[in-house]
Amino acid sequence: MTLDIRSATADDAGLIVRFIEALAAYEKLSHEAKATEADIRRDLFGAAPKAFCEIAVHDGKPVGFALWFYTYSTFQGRHGIWLEDLFVEPEARGLGAGKAL
């Protein structure tokens, strides 16, 4: 049993949307999930992306994702990241995917 984390690619746009929809359903916010594959391709994989995504893969099957972007604290004078979404499929929870992401 292997768990790997990899950077998402444009070919993952449909998978990312599926994870977003699953997260929205879990949060009982499906009515607010409007992102499309085209939105994901444009914003995460366009010429100058401002958001990024990692995919957790367990035994060759995608089981979760983390979507994040860079931040900057003017008070601290430090870069950081903002983890916008973190989701692991219910059947894959407990494998360490969330912590690894």
C-alpha cells in the first residue's frame, strides 16, 4: 500500500471538480459549488496560475486533494500559503493522506 502526493495537472481538472463537489456535499453546500472544469483549467493551469493543487494517490487511485495559494503578511514580512480546501474520500480516511497533503 503506497501513498503518494503529486502536483495536479490540467488533465486532473475533472477530478478536481469531482473532489470539490464531494467536499461541498460533505459540508452541505452543494448549492454553492459552481466551479467547472474550464474554471479549474484556466485558473490553476493557465499562463500565470494564482492557485495550485496537490493530489493524494493511494495504490494508484486518487483519494484526495489540497487546493492552496500564496499569501503575504505585511505585519510579519513573511510569505505563507493559504490552504483553501483539503478533502480526502471517506473510504480513504485514516491512511494519512490528509496529513501528507
